[in-house]
Amino acid sequence: MSARPKLTYANVMVTLLAFVVLLGGGAYAADRLGKSSVGTKQLKRNAVTSAKVKNASLTGKDLASGVLGPASRGLQASGSVNFDSFSSSLFGSTVVSLAVPPGDYLATATIEAQTVNAVSSNVSCRLANGSTATSRDQVVRADTEPENFTLTALFAVTAGQALDLQCSKSVPGSSARIVTANVVAVEIGSVSGFSD
């Protein structure tokens, strides 16, 4: 069983440089350079540029730590509100509160609402972090069938803020409730664009 050579950044660069020299310098370079005579010590600073590296030929492990930036992280929290404690004041019940570190996030809330009596109601929910919010109204029918809906938005979260899913029902006597709600936030590079 033979040992397989390890692919390293230096090996890739030496091979790349050898091709550049052979194609650019012709036979002269081939006659003058011995086997394994060019390595990282022989390369001048900034000699290997992006234009000289084949696209998709390097991976994250070929690059220095931190070159690709911080890794994205995802956070998640769930909650529910029963009909007897579900507020009829606009956005009066906090269903989920997801604490996140400061940063920029793409957040999605999934909501399953249902009524368990013969009184339908509108359920209003918003996903907010203080100054930024996205909201939606959903009719929850009196047939006891669950209604599913989502909210998605981009958020710039500062220290001390959380992503809060707040909901309410429009008819106080309705047995509308949030069966389950889930908020997922994925940290991204920067916030730009529009929410739903």
C-alpha cells in the first residue's frame, strides 16, 4: 500500500508556478530549474495573484484562518400560546423571544394557529427586534383546521435586542391559539434588500 501525497497550499502553488514557468519561459526554464527547486521561499511576495489561480481549485483549508470571514451561525427558539391566555390587544402576546448576539440576521417565523370552537378570528403576528418589524394577518377559521403562515425579514440586531414573535387574536371570545411557533435566525454578512 503506497502513501498518498498530501495536497497542501505549497504543493498547489509550486505546481501552478511550474506550469506558468514552463508555458511562459519554455525550454530555458525547464533546463535551469531542478526538480522541487521552487518552493514558497523562492516565490516573491504577491507573485501568486487571483488571476493566476484556477477558479474553484482552492478550498477553505488551503487558506489562512480568517480569510473567508466568520462562519454563519443559526439560532432557533419555539413557543406556543393557549387560547385562554392569548391576548386580543394588538401583538399583545409574545409567543417566542429569541436572544441573538449583535449582528445581521435573516429570520423566519413559522406559525400554526387554530381555533377550537365555532368562532373564527383573525390572528395578527409580527416578527420584530425593536425598530424593524414585519407583520401578517391570518384568518383562522371556525372549522378547527390549523392555519400555517410565515414571516421572513432581514434584521440588524444591536446589543440587548432580541427577535420577538408577537401575536394577537381579533375576537376576544374566540378560542384561537398559537399551537406552535418557531423562529429561526441565520447570521449573514450584512443587511440589505427588503423584507416580505
